[in-house]
Amino acid sequence: MLRRLVAGLAAIVLVAEAAVLVLVHIVLGRTTANQSMSIAGSDPDVMSKATYAMGAGMGAFLVLCAVLAAVAAIRDRSPGRFGRVVLIGAAVTHAVLGILAVGLVGWAAFATLMLILCLLVLILTLYPAARHGDDGDAGGDPGADAPPLPPPYGELKPTSP
């Protein structure tokens, strides 16, 4: 029950974060285009379009993470290998951005990013990693389909007459 709640909450928070970041990048892109700002001779039109593209890319990545968290919450199963890699990447990104946010934005931004980091880490730790050959199901007998183990070294095998 707890892991479904955490994964669902993480999905909601990641969608909200994606919306905020896309909105911030739209405002930054329009500001750059309207003021014809140029940094070290860069073309303002290229800078504006790059800002829009970065906002769309970040928003898409966060929505992908939200979908993976929502699927984990609905199915109550661990994300697959691809999903875990994406969520780990998001967790590392939030950790690095949190460190930068303290100095550049303030403690409120740091606390928000650390909250999202905690949700991502909780998803990764509450849902066990899928074992090799497993479809990601957290329940069941882990060795139900495993072949029998050979006898220990030195033990004689029973012989048939």
C-alpha cells in the first residue's frame, strides 16, 4: 500500500514539475526573443529556440518518469530495467540540481528538489529490482522455475541399479 502511494504521489509531483519547467522555459525563450538579447555574439533567435527545445526535452523526460512511476503504482510491480535506469537518471539529476539550487535559487528550491529526489529513491527501494529472467513481479517464489542445483562437492550422487 505504501509503495503504491509513493509511486502515485511521485507521478503527480513529476507531472507538476514538468509543467512548471516547461512554463519557465517558455517565459525565458520569449524574454530572450523580445529583448533581442545576445551573449558573446550568439544569435538571439537560436538562443530562444534552444530554450524552447530544452524546456520541451526536460518536460518530456519528466513526463516519462511520471508515466513509469504511475505504471509501477497501478501494477504494483517494479519498473523494468529501462524504467529503473530512467528513474535513477532522474534521481541523480535532481540531486545535482538540488546542490546547484542552494546557491543559485535558495533553500526552498533545494527542499523541493530533495523531496522529489526522496520520492524517486523510495520508488527504487520499495520496489525490488527484477531478477534475471523475471518479468518484474515482486511476489512469488524466486526459485520456482529455477533448475535443481547440483549436489555439493564431495557428495555422492545416488546410483540406479
